[in-house]
Amino acid sequence: MKVEAKTGENIIKYAHDNDIVSVDLKFVDLIGRWHHVTVPASYLSERLFEKGIGFDGSQNPGYKTVEAGDMTLVPDPTTAQLDPFWDEPCLSLICDLHEAETGERFSRDPRALAKRAESYLASLGNLDDLLLSPEFEFHILDNVYYTSEQNRCLFIVNAPEEEEGSHVSAAVVTPGYTLDRSAGYHVIPPLDRYYDLRTEITRLVEASGIPVKYHHHEIGGSGQCEIEVLFDTLTKAADECLWIKYLVRNAAYQSGYIATFMPKPIFGEAGNGMHVHQYLGKPDKSLFYDKDGTAGLSDVGRHYVGGLLKHGRSLAAFANPSTNSYKRLTPGYEAPVQLFYSRGNRSATVRIPEYAVNEREMRIEYRPGDATANPYLMFAAMLLAGLDGIANEIDPGDPVDEDLLKMSARKRKKIPNLPKSLVAALDDLETDYDYLLAGGVFTEDIIEAWIETKMEHDVRVLDRRPHPHEYVLYFDL
């Protein structure tokens, strides 16, 4: 439940008046995973909101080394929520990261970076706010087992909505009302088994002060769901991303299920994206709109799209930062594989929603991203790519409204490709990052730390391990 408190003093009073037992201090690491430290409510003081509490930052990838790991968490009182999952009343606060010795903001703190992006946009003076609305796609599963050891590597997923997914043993009898692969889009009960859970999640999200546009069963016939929320500013939208993922996972767990935002958890099924609707302007006037413009876009809108497309390959290093991301970005699943924009074409990198074609609602939808992204970094990088497009009047060309699978190979080759792997995206980031340095939002240090962290903890780790399917391909050669 959202706590309407703007200062530390208000939080202290709220905790006292509502018999709060614990205060959970949440913070994000470089790759986008939440961590927490919990203090008793008696520890709340003005000093906590001014000086923070110390912790070891060396255990978080990309942050600190062991010999100089001391950092402090300083809670942001405007992020206060009553956590719905604790047995005793618990107040949740998102924290900013500070240097223990100097008290200065930690330069690699993703939340600080997002705020720098908002400050840079404000400094330009003529573009108002960037408003963002993510779509959250995830799978709800009965049970999952996975392991990766020296002599064993496997996963087993039980998705009871899907007939094939339910066959975990020969003794299992397939229940009625099962879904074929990729046949789950907007199905109704009893085919849709998770509508009550999604409704409960929606209730929790809205109680948190985040308006929900809708929820529904997604196309995947294996418990794939979607919740879409309304617009908010960059840092708040990133905060909300992590909070919504927290609500989804814990609500599913309390209901006896397991939720995952993994981009491609099941072979042959649709993957989970995190499409992000973007809107520059005031709440009632989009700077992207021109009724006479190509695809209804103003020059500002076209150039913003041009920036996203020009930097699309390096942007993927933040929007699709897992090796699994690129198993989703394959042809045939409404996931982008090439860099173009379109009115309505869902295989486009940037889609112009045809139901939002007026001055108040005009926006663009960036479709490659997924929820393995650190939202603070992803949202800031998207903004900077778009602003670079505006500053340099980058022309995105004409929209492509054809089905790429039906297009001639000769014509399709003229359209640039998204990277086909994480290592390719990181390589592109190494050669195309100047646009990220505008306004001091990103630094070369952060970009280098990101590349090295993803190479060490994602790419190299997977490269060194045999894949189970390699046994199918090569064991008897």
C-alpha cells in the first residue's frame, strides 16, 4: 500500500502511528537485481534518512572491491510502501547508494544515473518530460527445477495450461481445457487459469499507487500473462518496474505458483518482452504528434525514432542484457529482429500504436526490451538515444508495414539487424556509446563496468559450460 509521506519525519510518524515492526531497505545492483537490509522500526530516525546505514558493496557485481567495499544506503522517503507479504507490519523503502567515506552519491548507482538523465532532459528546456509505460510479460508455472553442476545441467518446467508441458511423467493424465502452443492470446476461463491471480496482483499494484491499464492472458499457451501500467516519469517508472516484479513473484509464490520474467523460458513458445511506450511532452500534449506527418509523427517524433534505430544495436546491450534475451529475438514470435519502425507491425523495433493517434495520446512503443534489463539503465539509454536523434535530426526513413517473413530476401537485407547475441550487443556498445555520455548521464567508467560485468557473469560463464542439446548433436560423433 502506498504511503503518502514525502519526508523522513513523516515516515517516522507513520511508522509510530501504524505499529510498524520492521523497515525494509531495498537497493538495486548494477545488473538490476534488488537486495535488502531490514532494520527494526525502532531504528528509524532523521539520521537514517540523512546519513543512511552502512553495508558491504563488494558483494554486488560491478560495484566495489573487497578491500574498499564500504557503502551506505540512504532511504528515499517518497518511495515508501507498506509491504503486503510480511507477517508483521513492514515498511518498504527504496534506497540511494552513497560512498561511506565522503557521503557522495555512488557514481555507479543506477538510480542516480536515472536521475541524471531526467536532469539532462530538463536542462534542454524545450522537451518537457519523458513519460514511460512498460508492459510486463511473465510466465506463471506450477513448478520449475533447474541445476547447473559439473556433471549435470538441466531444467524441467511444468506448465499445466499447455498439454505438452503437463507431461512430466507417463502417469500424468492430461486435464481438459489445455492450450496449444502460441494459442493463449486473450483466452477466457477455464482455458485462462490464472485470472484470479492476475486480479490479485493488479489489486496489489494499484494499492501501491500505480494505475493499471489492463491485464490478460498472453499468447503463450504455458501460463503466459501480461499486465500493462500507465505512464510515469523515468526514475519513478524504473522504481515501479522492480516493485511490480517483486509483487508478481511474491503473489504467485503465496498462491503456490512460480512466476518468471525470463525472456525465453520455454522452447517453441512465445517469450517475455518488456515493451516500453514512450511519450515526450506534457500529460495532455505529445511532442511526437503531427497529424500531417509520416505515420502521424512530428519531426521531433521522427528524429527520436531515428535515434533509437541508429543506436539500436548498442542499446540492446542495456535493453536485452542476458544471453537468454536473444533466444526471444527470433523470427516468428512477434519479437523484433531488425531495426525499423512501423504503424502497427508488431515485429518492428519501434511501433506507432494505431489506437493512439491524437495530440494527447501519441507515443511510440520500443519493443525489443525485456525484464532482465536494469530499468534505470535501459530507460536512460533509450532517452539518450532518442535525444541524440533529435539533436542530429536523424531520419528513420519510411515505415515498413510489410510482414518481414513474406518480404523478399533482397528487400529484407536492406534493413539493419538487431544483434543476434549478447556478446554482439556488447561489442556494439564498445564502439557506439558517445550518445550515452551526453549531459554526464553515463560515464565511461559505468559503461566499462557494465561490459565487463556482463561478459564475466553472463557470456563467459555460459561459454565454458556444455549445453544439454550439445549431447543430442555431438555425443555420438
